[in-house]
Amino acid sequence: MTAIVQDERVDIPEVACLEVGVAPGPRPGTVQVVVSGELDFDNAVFLREALLAALFSHRATLLVDLERVNFCDCAGLNTLLTARDAALRAGRGLHITAAGRRVERLLNLTDTRTLLT
């Protein structure tokens, strides 16, 4: 039997401008997720995957630190809200514990801050 495999790689956007760190949280049942860099349409999917992986592998509430995020667009906000919804469906939570000025502004303009605290 012969198989033909084609390698048609799609250009994957660089995510060097986004860093995500996951560590045990300060309290039992929590996981600390620290995000830094730019959060936008090109890399929001990577944050979504990291948040969902942390949520389901640790079975804990996510404490998200966005203090070092210097840009966040609507795709980034949608990622946070999607992860929050997944956390609630799993009986856990997602809380933003810190946010930089630009992220705070986005949360306030969209009236979503209270959903993520």
C-alpha cells in the first residue's frame, strides 16, 4: 500500500510577542496564568488554548494576570470571555487579578470588567 503525503504548511503567525506562563496559584484550587506582550487576532487562539489547557488539566480556577499585556484587541477579549464561559460550565472560574492600563480601558469600554473579576 502506498500513501502520498503532501506537506502544505500554512504560514503560522509568530507568537513571539505573546508569552503565557502557567503555575500553581497562591491558594489551593487555583492556577496562576501570567500573560505578557500583545494579545491580538493573530495570537488570541494560542492564549485560548493555554487557558483551556490550564483549566482542564489543573481542574482549578484560573487567576489571570494581564499586567504585562501592552495591547489587547477584541479577539483577545473574546478569548478571555470564551475561557470564562468554559470555566463556568466546568464549575470553576476565571478572574483577572491584574491588568495594565490599556487592558483596563478595554474592559471598561466594553463593560466586561465585572464579568472577569
